[in-house]
Amino acid sequence: MLKLTRHLYTHSGDVKYADYYEKALFNHILGQQDPASGMVAYFLPMLAGAHKVYSTPENSFWCCVGSGFENHAKYGEGIYYHDANSVFINLFIASELNWKEQNFSLKQETIFPQNGQMKLTVTAAPSQPLGIKIRYPSWAKSVSVKLNGKVQKLNNLAGEYISLSQKWKPNDIIEVEFPMELSLKPTNDNPNKVAIMYGPIVLAGKMGTAQMNSPAPYSDATVYNDYYKYLYHVPSDMITSLHLNPQNLTSTIEKLSNETLTFKTKTEGIILQPLYDIHRERYVVYWDMIHD
């Protein structure tokens, strides 16, 4: 899907494809690989109480494992694009850009998605004016931009590009902040079946390892006799509903740390973390919402 999205974006320049690319990269690709073994998941199950199932070097090494490894070369692929006179910043990932044809270089510093702050430093620039266009993501409700410490007046809306154009010089600094907030993403057919988001990041409930017997979390065709069949043995008492206040989520979900994206539901005491950060245990992404 990232390959298709890249083609659609380069064909149209529509920011909605960059929005989708960000969500797919952080919520799917980033969480696909087991940090302990390096093996990758064939897919990410959305069954409440399921867990990621990883390949193995000998018994479950599907054709998609190869592309699964290739996925992790994509983190630098969609950050920057350009047309004749502008550079487009689509992803907020610490990186350096060197646009040789324009003699333009830029350094991006950020710890996104821990927060929505980015610092862009021009390190080399041509003598003629050049545009810098920063994606204003659809999940952001507001934005703050400073150029060399001076707040910029903006009329942009989410889903557009913030455009700055001038003769740049080395050490020019652009500071951008998109405040990140909790939100709910309902399924298409049920407004009371929801996922919890923080900015563009999907938060999942950490549900422990009960009944995760060997070879879990690995797939093993010698056990299941089918490369794609897997029995999750979800415990019958798995919590799959939450008390939530959609008008004021912070009244029912609290943030536990300013250093990591760790949250806790106030009624059930469920720990929520990014889906990409949960490995080797069960999780719930879509919850039945009990209105508070």
C-alpha cells in the first residue's frame, strides 16, 4: 500500500496521500518486526485479544517475509519531495536533506511522535528564493510556526501545506509545533466501536500473555499444518469495552508519562501504548465504547 500511495502522491500532489502514508508507516510497518528476533509479522490482527504472530527462520518463512524486511527500508523514503522550486516536508522524522540540484540542505530534528515539535535548520541554500512546504496533517487541530524566533501568521487549514518562501541562508531555523491530542476513530459501520488515537498514532490496550502457549508468538507450520492458520486462544474474560467520554477523553484516559506515549484508562486501569510498541503480548485496538 505504501508503494501505491507513493505513486498516487507523486501523480497528484494531494496531501491526503501523505496523511495516509504516515498512518500506515507508524501504525503498521513500524510495529511489524519483533525486536527480540528480527522476525516479521505476516499481518497485524485486529481481533480483540490477539497478538502479533512472527515468522521463523526455518518453519514459517513465507514469501511475504522478504517484503516484510524490505518495509523497514522505507523510513527515509517519503520524508521529502520536491518540484522545480519547492521542497515538501511530508513526514516528521529526524533526518537530513541534501538537494544537490538546488544546492539546498536542511536538517530536521524531532522526537515525533513523542510530541509534535520539529526544528528545521537550513544548512546550505541557493541565492534565489526557494519554497519550503510543510504538511499540515489532518489530525492536527492547530499549528504554531516560528521563523528565526518570530511567530508566523498563517491562514492554512489542516490537510494543506504551510508554505514559506524566501531567500534562505545557512542557520535559518523554522520551528513547527502540532499539538497532539487524544481522539476516537470509530469503525465505518458502528460509531460505538472505536480505536483510540494520539495524533496519528493508534493506541492499543496491553492485555498480557494469558494462554499464549508455545510456539506463540511465533508461527510454526509444523504445529499448525497451515502457513496462514493460527489459533489465538483468546481468554473468555478478555476486557473489550471501555468507559469513555468522547467529548472529554482526558476525563477517562490519563497520560502517565511525558517521555513515552503511555496512557491509562481511569475506570478499567488498562494501559494504552502505541500499537507499534506492543510485542509478545495480547492487545485490543477496537473497543466497545460505554459512554461516560
